[in-house]
Amino acid sequence: MQQTIDTSGLARTGTELVGEYPLAQMQRLGSLLADSEGALAWRLRGWRERGVDGAGNDFMALSIDATVRMACVRCNQPVAVELSAERAYRLVGSEAEAERLDLDDHQFDVLAGSRRFDLAALVEDEAIMALPPMPRHERCELPIAATAAGAAAQAQRERPFAALERLKNSAQNTDIIED
């Protein structure tokens, strides 16, 4: 499993890399899933373009695909979620330059490239950002315990002054003798 890449070499040669990362090896992503079965497929392509000043600009495009299982927000049971994302990056020489240029570039995300760029972390970051914020089944039932508790709460909400009514009725049924 390839963890690091040389981003400049990838862009210069126009190389395309393809691979899979087991979900079990992605700890941050795995903490958001119902289980860590399966793998995340990725494809990364690099290219270089000459700018108007004659300098080479390096780019990468990443696509990821996977089916993961997350906990449904309604029933808390596992639900299959399709992850699919495509992102393009402009590569620059330093983090400072990336921060400065990222605000100006609306077409590409700007990243600091390197000879030992952490590809696995980038793939995991994109997968996390592609997760739905509230995964749920199209149709699901609430768990039985929650349904029973909800019914009891509803029954109690229907007559909030029932106890007061009973006190009032018992007071009317007693004879009070006043002197």
C-alpha cells in the first residue's frame, strides 16, 4: 500500500496511480463508521502546465469511491453509504504559499507538495469530508424501547392536570364543617 508520493515527480511525468486502502487502516475515518469492513478505492493523476511566465505549475486530481456503513441517525442501525468524491489540487512549494494562494484560487484546492507527500492522509481526509452529516435509511422504525417510552410520555402529556383534577374532586366530596 503506497503511503507517500513525490508530487513533483507525479506531475512532471503525468503519472496516474490507482489503489485501495482498507477501511480498517484508516483510524480517523473508522471512528465515524459503524464498522471498518471493506476498502476505499482511489485514483490519483498528476500533470504539469506551463504558465504565461514559462514556469511549470503542478497539479493533481484525486477521485475516491467506497461503500461504507454508518449508524442511522433515526434508528441507530447500520446504513450503507456511497462515498464518491473528485477533487483537483494545485501544488505549490510551501505551506505558507498554499495558505496565501488558496484564498485566490477558486478552481483548485492549493496544497504544499513534497517529495514525501502523505497520500494516505489526503485520501482519508477527502473520505471524511465526503461523509453525509446525518446518514439515515430511506425508511426505518425507531427502536421498540424508544417507541414505548415515547408512547408513555405522550400519554402523560395528554393530561398534564389530571392529578389536580383528582384533588379537586376529592375535596368536593368531603364535607367541611365550618364554625
